[in-house]
Amino acid sequence: MRLPSFPNLLRTIYTFTNATLPTRTSHRALQPFARATLLKSMPTIPFLGSLFSTSSSSKDMSFPVQKSDDEWRAVLSKEQFRILRQKGTEPPFTGTYDKHMPTAGVYTCAACSAPLYKASHKFKSGCGWPAYFDSIPGAVTRHTDRTFGMSRTEIVCSTCGGHLGHVFKGEGYPTPTDERHCVNSVSLRFGEGDGDGGVGGGSGARV
């Protein structure tokens, strides 16, 4: 029997979990991404659901840019609002920036235009979403997401609190930080520039 391809398998999992879970849930990066290990990490339906869900306290945090839901809806597309403000997720291997590998430029927040990642931070992870080993200093805020009894680290824009995705460490990628910021393409825009106007220092505040 011929097995489905890895991208098709991920799309099937995504479709199933989003059809069976509340729509308020959000992006969950698949960890680790070695294909053999990935298949071994799917023993139960509840765990599959957790791959694409987020429930965290970022809505209770204060950010420099504050807008009501109606104000955000006025400036964001329906899909941008679902992901950035409602912590949704885009299907794996479908995002505009998944395989986007520029040599220069900056990825900014699609909601508030704050610089988030440099092109030099991006690397090929094969996970199905844009991956970055670091962010512009102070641009990304981290906090613990304990959905389904697991401890993960959600990342949001430090300027507006828009949901970006999750960050994982220690997966063995040959990068300077051994971190993978797994980000929704919908949460980003790309443009020219050096992005040196980051706020603060380090790889993002932790709350």
C-alpha cells in the first residue's frame, strides 16, 4: 500500500483537528520535525488536536498598540484577524513565506508593521511554516502556553500583541541559537530594509 506524502499527511491532520476542535484554538508547531519521529508522536486524537491549538494569557497583557476587535477588523483581512487576534493557524506548507528565502530584507508584523525578523534569521526547517532562529531584539514577546497540560512557548508581536506562533529550542537544527520560531505567514509582511530599529535587547521578552 502506498503511503501519503508527508505534506499531504500534515494537511490531513490539520483538516481533521480543525474540524473537530473549537475555532478559537490556534497554531501549534509540530515538534520535533524528523518524519519518523513525527509519526511516532501521534498516538492519540487529543494529542493531534493539541498540535494546532493555543490558549494563553497574552490577551491580558498590555502592548503599545491597543485597538478594539472592531478596529482590528477594519484594518485586517478576515484571515489575518483569525490568526493574529484569535490565535488561529494556517495549514502547513501553504503560507506565502514558507519557502521564501530572500538574501536581505525584513519581515514585519502584518497588523502593526513592527519589524520582527531579518531575512538572515530565516532557515529551512521543513516544518511547513516559516522558521527563524532568532528575532530582532525586543520585537517578539514570549510567554508560557499550557494548553492540554503541555508547556509550550507562544510568541506574539511586542508592539501589538498579534499572535505569531510558537518557539522551540533544542531540536538540533544547525543554527546559532538552536531555536525555531515557527510563525504563520499570515502574521507577516516582507519588505526591504535592515530592521535595526528593534526595541530593547535579547531575543524577546518573556512574561
